[in-house]
Amino acid sequence: MARLLLMLAVLSACVSYGGCSPKRGEENSDAGKTNNDTSVSMSTLAKKLSSSDSDERWNAISEIVDRADEAKNVLSVLRSRLLVEENQDIRMMIVRAIAKMGKEAQGAEPEILVKLADYDDYAFSHTPEAAFAIGVPPEKAVPLLKVAVMSSAAWRREAAIVIGRYGTSASSAVDALTTQLVHSDNQVREAVAWALGRIGPEAKLAVPDLANLLWDPDESVRGYAARALAQITREFDAGDEQLDENSDEFSFGESFQLNEDSGELEVVIRARKWWKEKGSTQEWK
């Protein structure tokens, strides 16, 4: 009875003073758990990528993507899983995670190059972005991206955008890009025109085909083509639409300045004038 009364007295004191102090060693142990929670959790997520349950694998990779800045220590798991994962959606998410990790995922270059050659895979929707983000050099990436651009792949526009992001280092892709300026998808034409403009004067072979797009039915395509002509030829001023040459960002359907009197884009008016008066009389080889 005395022991019970003592226990009740101790419990009462704990409540009154906001809780009992931990035993010696317990405080450090708890702190260690707090400090290691993130890494343990990430390791657990990585282990779940080998689960036979695709839903469990999906949930794990989704969280890894959300916390990609913490995923460096599980890169080896992502690399190996990318090449054996059967679910295309999960493969795509693995590539997304690697892309979000950026330069910290440079070690994944061999696996990304393998997937960059597999342009019919759903994961290819993010593979070009991943290649650029982790720093795959253009001499390795661009030859594979060229093949994707000229293929029947659904993701050829993504390949074109990343070629453009490589800029002047991607001049070997000019021929491949030029073949796609007549593609039926206006977003492909936009991306290809933008990429050629990013390559600059080395893309002069594409000038006549870009000039044809100055009369494209899609307004954004006309705008991208006009600006690309200004970047490649350096023979007329694109005005407010001159692209920052240090920018490698692209967005579909970009808004260009409209000339209210004619109803046409200002940069297109400038490009058409240049083409009629000068550009069309030159040889572009």
C-alpha cells in the first residue's frame, strides 16, 4: 500500500511540473532518433522500391520525388531500380527523382543514357530533362536526342527542348531539328524553332524552313520562328522578343507582343520584312 501511495505521489509531481525527466542516456537516445529520422525514413522508402506490391512502390517513389533533395544516399537504389522496374509509371517517377536531384545524381549518367536511347518508353517524358539536369555532356546526350527527335516517339518535343538547352554545343542536331519544322503538332514546331534559335548562327541551314513558319496558322509558332531567325541571322532586331541568350527555359504558348494595328505579332512583322527584302535573296548553307 505504501508503494502504491509513493507511485501516485511521483505521478502527481510529474503532472504538476510538466512531465518527468528522462533517465540518464534516454535524452541523447531520443535526440539521436530525431536527427536520424529523415535518413532512416528515406532508407525505408528505398527498400520499398523492391516490394512486389506496385502500389507500395508507387507510394515510395512518389515521396522520394517530393523529397529529392534528401535522396542522395539512395541514388544507387534508384539507379539499379530504373533498369529493372516493370511499371512504366514508376520508371518515369524514378527518372523524375534523378532529375530533381540535379548534379548530385551525376553517378546515374550510365542509366540515364540507357533510358535516353529508349525513346519509346513512357519514362522518356522526363529522361531528356534528367540528362541535362545531372550534367550529361552534350557529346553523349545530343546524338541520342537527335534520334529521338527524328523518330515517331511521342516525346520528341521534350528531346528538342533539351537539345535547345544545350545551346551552341548542340549544333550537330540542326539537320534533325529542321526535319521537324513541318510536324503536325504545333508544340513540336514551337519547341524545334526555339531550339534552333538557341543554337544560333550554326543553325543557318534551317533559315528557309523557319521563314516558312512566319505564315504558320499558329500564332506562337510564328513568334518562335521569327525570334529564332533573329537569333540565327543577327540581321534584324527582334525588339522586345529578343531572347536572353543566358536563359535555357522554354514554355509552350509563350505570349508575344501584338501589333494592335495589324493584329500580327510585332516580331513576325519584323521577320517578314527582313525575309522579303533581304533574307530570301541569300543562300543559307
